[in-house]
Amino acid sequence: MPVRQRKDIEGISVRELPAGQCISLVHQGPYDQLGRSYAGIFEYQKCTVILPTREVYLKGPGMLFKGNPKNYITEIQILVETERNLK
């Protein structure tokens, strides 16, 4: 998740991730089923992956109500190796 300012907290690490070209997939459903979407991406892609992957939580549990996990929406972003990323 993006942070405005680095703050040292035990058990949490903060690091800057590089920009670059990525494969992106929007997953709808519970977080415990994200693995299926990752498997689909890795099966499809023919590029070299640069880790770590990124997840953007577009719709999920609210502050007061859990909501229906079937309606959660998560964007998975996987940076891939290109000539531009290697410069």
C-alpha cells in the first residue's frame, strides 16, 4: 500500500518498488481465492516476472461491515522484464 512517509514499526517493512511495465488482472471474489488468479496469470504470461507482485484492493471489507467476499475486487499487478525496465 502506498505510504506518505516512512515510519519504523516492528514487524512491518517499507520499501520503494520500481515502476515499469506490468501484467494486470482484476480479480473478483474472496481474498483466499487470489491464488487461482495468480495461477492464471503465470500460466498465460510468457515474460520474465520481477518480484514482488502488487495487489490493489479496490473493493473489500468496510470499516463497520464485512460485506460479501464474493464482491471484493482486487487488481493484481505483476511487473515484467522489458528492455525499458532494465535501463
